[in-house]
Amino acid sequence: MNAQELEHDGVRTVVRERYVRIAEDGGNCGCAPACCTPRETPAADPAEPAPHPDAAAQRLGYSPAETRAAPQGANLGLGCGNPQALASLQPGESVLDLGSGAGFDAFLAARAVGPTGRVVGVDMTPEMVSRARGLQAQGDYDYGHVEFRLGEIEHLPVADASVDVILSNCVINLSPDKPQVFREAFRVLRSGGRLAVADIVALAPIPEALLKDWALYTGCVAGASTPDTLETMLRTAGFADIRITPQANGRGIVRDWMPGHDAGNYIASARIEARKP
């Protein structure tokens, strides 16, 4: 294993450890560092309760009907947007959710594609995969066409040209090798397949202090790339019809996550869309 691979594994280890904590604690704090910092680290305002996951999701663009539709406990209040709104899922389609967590987006996708469709969620945290699998039996909806697999989004446990749509919600920025993520996404998509991602982009140079803060990295900040850089990665991987659009409330979402860090001055949540020709 070379030095770069060791560095990448180090990043994944840090992210995995933080998201184990989220899986065990039940989330409820968005994509912010509060989710990921050690428990002994005090909150910015300990007297202010964390928002309910449903309220957090609705601020990101999910409808009340969507937050009620998934099994209880699937929505951990994570994410920075609503990839479902971008995907325009159709009955019978095959969907892949990158970094599926407890399964919130995967379960919503399953309802959209119906029993003739198929949904696969991939997550590198065993505790998240176990949580998602445990939720499949809950509720009054048949989730037999949903599957959760343990794996890295840089090395997807998915066959070539087997997916119509790829979703992801504030996960790709956590990868230490984003070009490889997009190459893998291109590989598993069928011709004409589409990518629908909500993620964080850098709108200005991020200060070094912010980049070096591991808690902020696992909170979706220090891994942010500029729209131009993301477009180059996607185009190099083979994608076409690339659209990267910062959300109208994108800076505000980030400011709400981390008061006192001024991260909203440098980054924002965005819609990232592309198609495999």
C-alpha cells in the first residue's frame, strides 16, 4: 500500500468512527460537526436542543409526507438537500444510494420505484448497514426490493451497467478520492443513467484552519470541492449534461450547522446532476 492509499484509509477511518457514533446515538443533528465531534466537546449552545430529524429534513426540502413515509428511525437528520427531488424516479427503475446510512433516502426511493423497481444502499459503516436492515421490517410497506450492502463508494459492490439512477446526500464530499467515486458511479450506471446528488461545494477558498479541522471534515466541510473542480471530475469520468447549482438557502444551511465557524462564507449546499451518455 503506497502513501496515498494509507492517507485515504486514514480519512475513511476517521469518518467511519464518527458515523458509528451517529448510528449509535440516533443522529438528529444534521451533517454538522456536532454529529461527529467527541462527546466531551461542548455544543455551541448546550441549552438549545437539536432539531427533530423530521424538522431538519423538511428544512432541506423533504415534504412532511416524505418524512412520515420512511420507517421510524431511518431519518437521522443528516444531509444537505433532497436528492429525491432531483432524481424524478420512475416505477421500475433501479436505484443506488451512495452512503445510505440508516436508509432514509433508500426507503423513499423504494416507494417511488415500486415493487417492480430495485434499490441498493451502500455504506461503509457496519453499524449503519445493520440499522438500515433492521428497519426494513418496520411499518406497513413491503421493502423486499431494498438491499443494503457494506462497501466503500470508491469501490462499489455493484455490477457494471446495472443502475438507472444514483442518489447521494452529503456523502461524496467525505471521500478522499472523489474522482474514483465518479468513475465507479459511471461504471455502474446504464447508458442514459443519471446522477442526482445533494452535496457541499466550496464557493471561496477555505481557510487552512477549517481544512485541518477533522471534526469539520467529518461534518462535510473540509472535503468540499469547487463547482468547476467537480465538473472536471465528472466530465473526466465520462459524464455529460452536468449541472451544479448551489441551493438558494445553501449558505444558510451551513451556517445553521456550525455557528461561530463562518463556514457559510466559504461553502454551500448544492444540487449536482449528470448523465451517462
